[in-house]
Amino acid sequence: MLTYSAQASQMAKPTEKPWVLLLLCFIWLWPGILGHDPWKPDEPYVLAVVQGMLHSGNWLLPTLQGAPYLENPPLYYWLAAGCVKLFSPWLLPAHDAARLSTPLLMALALLLAGMAGRDLIGRRHGRSVVMILIGCLGLVESGHQLTPVIASFTGFAAAFYALSLTLRSPGLAGALLGAASVATFLGGSLTDLMLIWLTALMLPAFSAWRCKNYALTLLLALMVALPAILVWPMLLLREYPAVFADWWANYCLGQTSGFKHIRMFHDFGYYTVNVLWFAFPAWPLALWTLYRQRQPLSPKLQLPLLFALMIALLLTLSDRASITDAMPLLLPLSILAAVELDTLRRGAAAFLNWFALMTFGLFGLLVWLGWAAMNYGWPAGLAGRAQYFSPFYQPHVSWWHAVGALVATLVWLWALTRPHLRGRQAITNWAAGLTLLWGLGMTLWLPWFDAAKSYRPVVQSMLRKLPAGGVSCVAAESHNRLALISWRYYAGMDLLPFPAGETPPCDYWLVVRDRQQGMAEPGWQVLWTGHRPREDNMTFALLQRLPPTPPSN
């Protein structure tokens, strides 16, 4: 009788070539990394922290505008600062150089996920895991941003691979799990670290993991992780005891207690609903695997299933509602999805391929039409909508980008016509279609997106309203961090922060409000107002202090 691996090996033919995976992954990694300003929600803050590190030389304590900023541990900031130091300004602007840390970490995460799939499922299945992972709708945007979430995701991938190694190579697994624990703590949070170790401690509930080798793995991991994890907090405690106390109380204990605040029933559906698109097509394929392998639950399913259940439980009980918190869930779902990918029925594979053709073909066509509209004014209706959503955009055509996008579109259409379609080919076509659509958007539409999402046009608009000789002092309330960051980065202007409610210390005052609140202030005149397109909830206004009224006789 053929073993499962032998059956899967036979059914996998014809299979995708390794160079196809490498090329597709390389193409997937880069669109959206270079060529645009920092975008919300995280990029302006991350870049400001990185520049603060480089300017002050203090790499121990992340700061924002000189104040401690411990929303995330420093690992991602360290890597981004290193990239800026290496590549800026002689090769890339600071924001592009810092963003290089994202493809570096994402490439490592994809490699670790593929190795975990190869170790758990068998040879050639690691490729399937990676294809499913880069085909997930939620990863394509999150995986191309300047955000510390990427460091946490890479730490989870390293921990997952380490646990998959434990039954075969406990020594290597222990060392890797220890390193993954350090990376997760310094790149994510104490909650992320607890999630990994809760999963590791619960694995012996399955008999395959109830052995001496697994105990040795955990012991070695603790020996590696504990001393290294303590280095940064101990240095922080020694140099900044007050900051350490605040970090421990609000960011460590506060985060780990987050899932104690169980939300009302009507809020439980946030992740349930959003994961349906965020983790597609991994979750339907994972359900197919669980259906095919109902009895018994084999060791290759035990680890990803337990990992997925633990992440899902934490998300359900968490008081946060951020879909990027679900990124680690993509790892076990992709592993589960790859187990029975080769047994996917031809009709299901054909449907996935047809759905990819219809979805990405339609949206790809819209991208091309939108590119023509925004640059050449045809179709007129689309041109009007393009102008409405990005009024700062100036027509800009890069023929290198256009020719490359056209070649990529034709290659993808050719790939969809291949005969003998199986599960692997269908998921590869899906991943290629998503990569194509993202690539089209981040090349043809990138200047248009940047004009809409960057604060550079807003800052430049205000500068044109300043007196000819310039001004020596512009004040802004200290809680308006985005204004302080943006005016410094785009104009080299250090706004003078002051506490809200106090009298502005300058004759010019940059106000940030919802447009409905109004900008008028007694004793001040409004010189300028501006905001990003369709962002009326954050409108900027420059006010000038009026001279005092002379007393009447």
C-alpha cells in the first residue's frame, strides 16, 4: 500500500518548478516598497522613531519627537534604522531605505513557513505553503508596509518552524525556538511570546509530542531565550527606570491583560467576518484538509491546528479590533491548506482558477482603464472619479512601468490557460493573479495613490501661504503628533509643541481638527486650511495671532 507521502507525490505531478516559486515570491515582495512617501497608519510614526534613533544615537529607547515611544519593542526600528544608515541619502530617501526592512523580514518569514511545510507535510509541499501564503488577501497589503507587525509575524514563522522540527532535530529546534522567542518579544509583544509558549506547552496533549526529545527542545529553548530576552529590559531599567515602569505597566501587563476584557457578544464577530477575506483562500482549503483527514488526527495536523485554535481564541477574547493582529493565523491555515491541496477535486481547482481569472482580470482591467483615465482623460467618467479622489495628482507616465505591467499581464493570462489543472496550479495562478493586481496598482497607480495618501501636498500648500520672509515660530498642540512629524519631515520645520488648552507660545498656530468643529479662534485669523483628499476628520489650519485691539478713548 502506498504511504500518504507517496500518494501525494504521484498526485502532485505535474508540479510547479522551484524557479517559478522563487520568481513569483521575488516579484511579490517588492511592489509598494519603493517610490512613495510614508503612509498611514504606521509609516509616519515608524520613520520618525527611526530618525530619532539616528539623530540622537540612542538605540536603546525608541522616541517620538523626543518623548519615549514604546508602542512596540525596538527590533523593527533597529533594522529599519540600519537600512537608513546604509542606503540613505546617497541611494534612497529615508522612507524608502527604512521600508527595505519589510521585504527582508517577509522573505525570511516565507522561507521559514515553507520549511515548516516541508518538514510537516513532505518534500515539495513547502512550495505550496508559500504559494497559499502569498495568495492570502490580507497579507498583500500588510506585508508591504513600514510597520513593526512584520517583525512579529517573522517571529511567529520562526517559532512555528522550530516546533515543526522538534520530533526530528530537538537540538536545532530548541536553539531556533529560543531565537524565535527573543525575536517575537523584541519585535512583537509579551502577549505574542505567551501565545507561542502556551502552544508549545499544550502540544504534549498529543502523544506524538509527549517524549524526551520534546522536553529537551523546550529546555534548550528556555536556556537560549531567557538570558537574551532580559538584556533590553534590564538596560532600559538601568538607564530609564521611570520609562521602564511605564512600559511594564502599560505595554506589557496591559497587553497581556487585554484578552481578559471579554467584549459583548455582538462584537465577537469582528474577526470571524474579516478573516473570511483576510485569510482567503487558505481557510477553505484548510477546511478541505480537515474534512479529508477527519480520523485520526495525524501529527502533521496537530501542530497547525493547535496553533490556529490558540490564535483564534486570543483574537476572540482580545479587546482590540485590528485585523493585522490576525496575521499569525495565516501561518497555520496555510500549512493546513497545503496538506490536501493535491487531492483538491478538478472541479474545485477549475472554479478557483475561473474565480481568479474573473476577479483579477476584472480588477486588472479597471487598473489599466484607471491609468489611462488619470493620465489621458479617457474614459471621461473614470477620469473625473480619479480627480475627485486624488486632486493633487499630476499626470505622470513611466513607460518602463507600463511595458513591464503589460508583459506581466500577458504572462498571467497565458498561465491561466495551462492544461491538466490541479490544486497546485490553481493556487499558483491565484497567487500570481493577486501579485499581478498588487503590482499593477503599485506601479501604474503609485503616483496617484501617493498624491492622495501623502501629507507632502498638504504641507507644501501651507508653506505657500507663509509670509515671504518665512516665520520663526509655529506652534501646534503636543498631542497632534502626525502634524509635528509631517511638518518636520516634509518642510524641515520644527513646530513648537504645547499642551492642549494653554495659550500658544507663537504668533502662528497650526490647528488640527474635524472640519465640522470649525477653525475660528478668538484673537486669531485663519490664513490657510488644508487636508488630504476625502479626509475631513483631520483638517489642518494655520492661524495668525491678531494684534491687540487698542483701547478706545
